[in-house]
Amino acid sequence: MKCEEICRLISDYLDNELDRDIHEEIRRHLAECEKCKVFLHTVEETLFFSREIYKIEKVPARAIERVYCEIRIKYQKKKGK
């Protein structure tokens, strides 16, 4: 399976909505592909932060700044590769 396919299916993978064989193929790919592992981790973090934001009424400015900082750092690392 190619990286593009992994990216397209990552949400279904995280939600365990894929056929067992496809799920296993993605799991094997993720074990070997650093690029896709980073993508998976980024999606997981985004989902986590999204869920956390909805738990509180107002997001502190410092928290928003931290999230943007993390995104910038990851973008710069990716851009530098």
C-alpha cells in the first residue's frame, strides 16, 4: 500500500472501520514508514486537541499559542526534510 492510500484511509484506520486485512496492511506499513507514522501521530494529536477544546468553554490564549507553536515546529521540520 502506498503512502497516499494510507493518508486517505487514516481516519477509518483510527476509528477501526476498515476490513481486518486492510487494517493489518496499514499497521505493517506504519511500522516501517516514518513519514506515515508522523502523519498518524499528527492526526491523533489534532483529534486529541479538538476533543479537549470542546471540553472547555474558553480556550486560554496560552494554549492556543502553544498549539500554533507545535504546528509551526512540525511544519518547519517537515519543510526542512
